[in-house]
Amino acid sequence: MDYEDDQMCFVCGKQNADGLHLHFELIGDDRIRTEFTPPKRFQGWRDILHGGIIATILDEVMVNGAYLRQIMAVTTKFEMRLRRPAAIGKLLVFYGQILKEDARTVSVKAWAEQEDGTIVAEATGLLMKV
């Protein structure tokens, strides 16, 4: 199977009309960052961001943290903990960090914060190099 970026990724694809169109920036040797202000169409309970959207962005932060460093990898394991509700219309900042890299895998973590630094979600993952 070929892994090719055709700009249709739901999270970062610029050609996906239904996507989030998030932009990722590298921070130092091992981190990545993106911002997202959730619109109402992504809510679960009233005025609360759906946890599946949070999970999707956390996964993408982890994979892009590797990809933007020329490491081609896909998620093979993902575990998330939602710590508190994330409000619709309020900025969230997502971070990812590479914890360990070996010949076949990359261990990663990611988290989402409110503007004041309060963590709303955390995730850990294992990426398999392709």
C-alpha cells in the first residue's frame, strides 16, 4: 500500500471541504503544536466538543509530529483520557511529543489545553514506521 498525501486528510487536508484544515508547527526537536476553536457542528452534549473530535486531533498531532520530521508512520496503538469538557467556541491548543524512536516504532504522547493551560485531554500512542 502506498502512503501518499493527496491533501484530503480530514484533519489537515487543504482540499477536504469537510475537513478541519488544521496547520501544524514543529517546536524544538520533539514537539508539535496546533490550535482549534471548535464550532457548534462538532458538539456532543450541548455546547461541549465531541470526544471523538478531540481523539481525532490528538491522533493527528502524534502522527504529524513524526511525519513533519520525515518519519513515515501510522498509528498502531492509541489510548486517550478525557479530563474535563471542552467548550464549543473556545480555543484549544494541541501538543504532541515524541518520547522514543527505534528502528520500527515511535512512542508518542499528546494533550489538549485550554488557553489558560488547563489540560482537557491526554493521549499516548505507538506509531509503526511504514
